[in-house]
Amino acid sequence: MTMVKNIFIRFFEYIGAQVLEKLEGIGSFTKHFLDISYWTFKRPYRIKLFLDQFYFIGNKSLFIIALTSVFSGMVITYQTYIGMKVMGAYTLVGPIVVLTIAKELAPVFSAIIVTGRCGAAMAAEIGTMKVTEQIDALEVMGISSRQYLGVPRVWATMLALPLLNLVFLFVANIGSWFVGVEVLGIEEAKYYSKLKSFVSVSVLFEGLIKAAVFGYIIGLIGTFHGFKVQGGAEGVGKGTNAAVVWGMIVILILDYFLTSILVKVLYEYGV
Amino acid sequence: MLESAISCRNITKKYGEHTILKNLSIEIPKGKITTILGYSGAGKSTLMKHFLGLVKPTKGELTILGNEVPNLNDDELRKFRKRFGMLFQYAALFDSLTTYDNIAFPIKEFTKLKKKEILKRVQELLRAVGLSDESLYKLPSELSGGMRKRVGLARALALRPEILLYDEPTTGLDPITTKMVNDLITTTGRTENTTELTSVIISHDIQATLKISDYIAFLERGEIIEFSPTKEFKNTTHPTIRKFLDLTTH
């Protein structure tokens, strides 16, 4: 009887500890978000640090974004063509691919690539600074580490990602055109006329808004896990891993909710 | 009676049920070198964090340079911390910045000096800590442990602080560099500063402490069990301190 009682107590203790840990995590993430928001509007504005980060996130991600987008555009065109040919509507391949890429693939893929490349780098860099007391050194000098390290990274990711999203969209469409027109033999005139009929500039907005929100979240998660690092090299590894894993999970979950909201706002209410 | 730079009155710090500092009182004199000695886990680092306003006491009063530190808000604390310099255990240099940029960092942040003036000040500070211009554009990874400590000290002195804190300044250094750092603590701070510089050292290096300190405090389990001028401290009869002195001097 005592043994059963002990097992029950341990079980509830475990559940309680898990709940408390998660609540603590949510609390500290909310505090991090509020700190970043607060320090965003406090002087001095760190323009140079922002530009350095913008260059690192934007320019240094261009090649990998271009490479992945061209092949994504090509493979989606191939698969869509096979499906549409059965129904005899293969001339619609162009607009279907453009809409898919503009609304979903470009923002989500760009965000995932930036999470892996830059979210991880943010967590590792800030985490290393934390374990080597460089963050304490900043604080002791009277400089907010959140303002100096966090704010430029979060805003740079938020503004760089929509631009990378546009690059993804443009290059993926070149890949799509190449496979559709040059490889699969869709008549070029039909390909363009269907594009004109179904695709408008407003399609871009959905992807751009999503990319900006994803960018902000990636910056926030990357810096949060950097500041949270404890211990030595092992802690930095764990922080980097958490930044990438949580970044990707949150992007995919958020994508659904953002889509539901944007569909309502942009199409149903005609904003 | 010497004027106090740091005054702790009945400070208690608790983390949950765990008491780190117990009713601790100490008056650290202005313009002197005071070392806080103690075994690992005695509460030395927590006490240092209180001085910097990084931690607030659960109970008690803490006055530094006339400021009631626990009552300062975040903005006031940031301004207040500019009156401090700190040499970290492993120097804590920004590893993406050169020696020049590390030392110039606080100067660029908090003064309106021109580039030429900043360079002149950095060179002055480098010379004060015994380094030449050769190391000016080297990254911390290209410097030895001793050189990094000296650059860290130069950075700590950059804004002419009123209080200089040292966290284990000689840990991990060879005997020659240790002597050099100790000499710097006793000389550089004083020559660099126009006002009287108060130095507070956290250490368990008893040999160095006896040589360079004007006052020594001994912290045990969150309590100051002895605080006296170095001469008196050497002759203390307190059994714990005698044991510490005997173990570390033989």
C-alpha cells in the first residue's frame, strides 16, 4: 500500500515539476519579448549592429535560398504537371505553382533555412558570450545586453526575411518556368496567359506578411535561447539545438494560424 | 575613521530556503585595496553581485558612494554602474573585437571623444598596464592569458572608475604574470585615477592578498568573521582563518 502511495506521489511530483518548468519557460520567454520591445524604442539606436546583422542574415543567406528555391520550383512543377495532365488542365501548372510558392513555400522554406543558419548562430554566439562572462561585462558597463545583442538581431531577421522570401519566389519561378516550358513542353504563351489570369500582386502580400512575422519569431527564439544558456560548451550546444527545434516547430504551427487570419483579412474582408 | 565607499549593514540574501549571506556588515574604506577572502561557496561572488546591483538583498542596507543601491531603478542602476570598473576572472574580453576596440568600447559608448582622442586614451591605458602598441589590433584569441587580463584591466580603467572590482584576478596565471598583475593592482589603479580609487578584490590567493591589500575581510558561510588591516589580519587568532592561513602559506 505504501509503495503504491509513493508511486502516486512521485507521479504527481513529476507532472507538477514538468508543468512548473513549462510555465517558467513561457514566463521567461514573455519577459524576453517585453524586454526586446522595451529596448527597441530606447536610445541609443544600434544602427551599425542592425546593419551588420542584416548583412549576415540577408546577404549571406542569398546563395542557399537561391539554390533551394530553384530546385523547389522545379520539383513542384514536375509533380503538379503529372497531376494536372490527367485532368487535361496542364496549362494551369504555372499559376498553381506560383500561388503555392508565394503563399506557402517561399515564407515557410525561407524561414526554415534562416532558422537553421541564423537562429542557430544567434543562440551559439550569445550563449558563448554568456558562458565567457562577456554579457556580464556589458551589463557591468551599464549597457543592456538585450538592447545591444537582442534588438538588432530580432529586427534584422524581421526585415531580411521578407526580402529573402521575394528572392525565393523569383528564383523558384524561374525554375518552374524552365521545367514547365523547356522540359515538359507547355506552350510559353499559354503558361504566361494563365499566370496573368490567376496571379495578382496582392498574392505577394500574404507571403510577405508571413515572412515578416516568422522573421520576428526566429530572432526572438534564437536570442532567447542564447541568453538562457547555462554552464559551458554543453549548455551552448543545448541552447543552439533548442533555438533550431523550437524555431521550426513554432513556424509550422504559426503558419496555419497566420493563414487562417490572413485569408479572412485579405480575401473575405477584401483588405 | 576612514570614509566608506561601500557600506553593508545587516545584509541577508536568501534563495528560497537557502541563505547565502547572513546578516553581513562591512564598511569598505574609500581609496584603499580591500580583499574579501573565503573558501569556495562562502558567498563572495554573491556579495560582489550585490555591489554591482545585479542582485538585491533580501534584507539589510547597502550604500555605495552615497547611493542606496537596492532602491535604484534599472535606469539609475545602469548610470550608477558606470562608476565601476571590473576585471573578470577570465578577462571577459569581447572575442570579436580587437584589443583597441575592447578598450575603446566603454569610451565610445559613454563619451563624445573623437577618434584621435580615443586612440590616444587607449594607448595611454595600454602603456599603463604594461603592453605596447603591438597588441593594439590583435584579437583576444591572439593574446596570452596574462595579456588578456591586462587588456581587461585597461578596459576596466577606461572610464576612470571610482570603484574597481577584481574577481579572482590571478587565477590560472603563472607566477611571473601573477606578480605582474598584483603589481598592476597596487600601482596602475592609483596612477590612472585622478580621484581616490577603491579596489575590492575577491580572491583565495592568500599570498597575493597579504602583499597587496590594505584591508582583508574573511567570509565564511555568508558571514564576515574577520575584517581588519592586513597587519592585524596576519596575527588573527580566529581558528578558521588561522587554518586557512596555515594551509595556504605552507
